[in-house]
Amino acid sequence: MWWLVGLGFVLWIASPVIFGLWAARWIRGGAHIGYIVIVALVAVAGFGLQWHALFIGPSDAQNALALVFGPLYQWIAICGAFAIAWLLARYVLKP
């Protein structure tokens, strides 16, 4: 049963990027490319943070907090980028 907790944790870590790529289908035009770039940057930054917390940094509570709250900050960044890209595609960059 421990692997269910591990699977849930992996899904929590991967969920912001998966959602970001899934939500990209609602953005049209030039804002689509910008949004995909933002999602990619957030994914790379999150991967770097998690890599550092797991393998490079010391084993302490602060690194564990980075693993728990890092995806929360990724969710905030991706949802904010989605809102901005959607508004740009809808009202500013009309075809």
C-alpha cells in the first residue's frame, strides 16, 4: 500500500505541468506559443527544485517542504499564465 502514497505524491508533483499542457488547447493564436513556453519554464524550474531537494541538498525539513509546496507554486504560476494568455488571445490578439 505504500506505493499508493508514492504514486499520489508523483501525481501531485507532475499535476501542474500536465494541467498546463492540457489547458493549452483553449488558447489560440500567438498567445499559445507564449503560454507553452511559460509552462516549459515552470516545468524546468520545478524539476530543478525537486532534483536539488532530493539529491543535492541536505536531508532536512526545508527540502521536504520544497517538495510539498513547490507544485503549489507551480499551480499558481501556470494558472496565472493561463489567465493572461487566455485574455490576450480572446481580447487583444484577435485574428
